[in-house]
Amino acid sequence: MTKLCPTGQTAIVGLGTPCHLKGHPMLRSALILGLLGLVGPFAIDMYLPAMPAIAAGFGTSETAVQATITAYFIAFGLAQLIYGPWADQVGRKVPILFGLAIFIIASFGAAFAPTIEALTGWRALQGFGGAVLMVVPRAIIRDMYTGTQATRLMAMLMLVISISPMLAPLAGSIVLALADWRWIFAILGFLAVAALVLTVVAQPETLPKSARVRVNLPNLMRGAGMLVRDPIFMGLTFIGGFAMGSFFVFIAFAPFVYTGQYGLGPTGFSVAFAVNAIGFFSASQLAGWLGERWGMRRLVRRGVAGFVLFTSAIFLLSLASDPGLYLVIAALFCANACLGVVIPTVMVVALDDHGDIAGLASSLGGTLQMLAGGLSIALAGLVFDGTVVPMLGAIAACGLIAAALTLILLRPRTVVVHITE
């Protein structure tokens, strides 16, 4: 299906760039959205090496410090319910600017937090602001592309964002070597200021006024009800949610396992963390190509199967004896590589049939995924004892839940051939 642009150009619906975005190439879009997307991951990853120091500084427990991550994720998830519909009504840029302003305020508030409770509150506000950089860029991608082209752009976006897990913990460890951990949050505030300026000067509006949807409660309830009743949307959302939840568990517990059980310092932890992140984001660049070769659903099934295989194997081994730091890193590298082809694919496929409410679909999906991730951290925290076994067990459990959903909802289609005599 084609449509004629006002300029006389022809755009292929669902495959080409919309008329008002002609001249805005995919690589430039990936770079801009990726740089914006760095803010949220940096807010999570940069202070990971400082978590033991934060616990010591406030004289509190590991669980209390892990709560600052849970608070961030929960607020991050719930806020998406606001940003998505709002972005469908007013366009994509205004919500980004608002969320970044909130993030800036919260970052400097966290830098001066007097107690762990205050830090947890500022982290929640940080998550509330940073959520806009999860839901709106995904809607921007859906504005411009669908199918495997959208998967490619999502993967390119993740390639840019991949700088964060590799550099953010290392940057945090450098800050710790030179100054107090509070400077980490101040630097996050300055990073958000730069992202706000980038949005103003370089990011075009991708949702024309003619395509905007007025937000009202009946429309929201009707749209949300349609999404919740769609088993494919819900299934893909939770497959991605528990896949991401496994990574959230790693983020919350790895600083204490790697520094406590295996004796790594902030810099050593940063390097070990980066290795696992490299597996995820390197594999994500193959998602578009593999999606075309195998089909989207088969790609998800195979990726989830690989993740379960690696995480279950290292968990069972840890029950028998300590597998050692290097084997843990290697197994999680392979497991996260499998996630690298699953997460961008389920994000795209879940939105494919809901382009007219892409903002709402993206926000609801993101909220449910973040709540699944926060729940994973909270439940794993009940059994966490500072060692590698409960961390690996929780990661494997997330994989098994994702696998069960995949088997139920994404089973291979059976072709029935009728033979007539």
C-alpha cells in the first residue's frame, strides 16, 4: 500500500519513512534516540559500584540500598502510563522535555539526600522523569517504521545505548576514586541537561497533528481494554518483562556478589558488568537479520530457549559447588546474548498491530514490564544472602517464566493439509 506525499513523493505505508520525516535517515534517528536513551541506563548503572559505599555511608543494609533500585523501577514503570497517552495527544517532544526536567531536579536532590529514605524518594522521582525516555522513543520508532525495519532501528538504538552498561559503571568507579558517591548523581543531572538541549535542537516531532489522539478516560479505558484482551500483546509484554526482570535482578545483586563473594573492587566490578552487557547489546544487532531469516516468533522462541539453557545450567552447577567468577561471567554473557535478540523483537512485534495507539501500547507494555522487573527484585531479595546462588536462581526463574509464556502463546503454527479424492 502506498500513499502520495504532499511534495509528490511516494511513501510505502509501514515500510517507508512518513512524508513529514523525509530526509531524516535511520542512522541519525538511532544516534539521537540512543543519546537520549543513555540517560535512563546511566541512572541505573553509574551508581552500581557505589552501592556498598552508600550502604556504609548511611550505615544501612544491602536490602535498603537495593530498595533504591526497586523504587526507581516501580516509578519508572507507573509513569509510562502517563507519558504514553500524553505523547499521543500532544506529540513526542513536549513529554520528553517535561520528563527530563523532572529527572534533573531529582538527580540533584539525590546528590544532597541526607538519609537512605530520602535517597530512595529522589530515586523514585528520577524514575518518574526518566520513564519518558523509555516509552516515547519506542513510539517515535513506531511512528517511522514497522516490521523488520523497526527492529533494525530498535537494535541500532540499543547499540548506542550499549555504551551505558560498558561505560557507566566504569565512570562511576572513576568518580568514586576522585570524589564522594554523591557526585555521581550530580553528573547524572548534568547529563540530563545535555539531553534536554539535544531534544530541543535535534529531535524532530514525528507525530503530525492530524494523527494525534485526544486523551480522555473513555478512550484510555477502551484502548487499554483492547490491549489487555490481546493475548499476543500481553504475552509478548510479559515475555519481555521477565526477560528484563532477570537483568534487573543481576543489576540489583551483582554489586554485592561480585564485591563480597568474589572480592572485586569498583573498577573490577565495572569490567565484569560490562562483559555481560556486551553480550546483550552485541547480539541485539543481529535481531533484524535473524527476524527476516527465521521469522519474529521463531526468533523469540529460540532466544528464550537459549537463555533458559544457560541460566539453568549455571544455577544447577552453583548448587553443587561455587562455579567461580569467570564461569559465572561466561554463562551470563551467553544468556544475555540470547536476551539481546528477544527483547527488541518482542517490543516491536507487540506494537505492530497497535500503531494507532502506539503511545498507549508502549506505555502500558513498559509499565507491565517494569513492574515485572521490580517484582523480580523484591521476591529475590527475600532469599538473597550476598552469595551467587540466590542471584543465579532468581535469574533462572525469570527465564523459566518467560519460557512458559513463550510455549503457551508462540507455539509453532501447525499446517493442516486436506486431501480430497
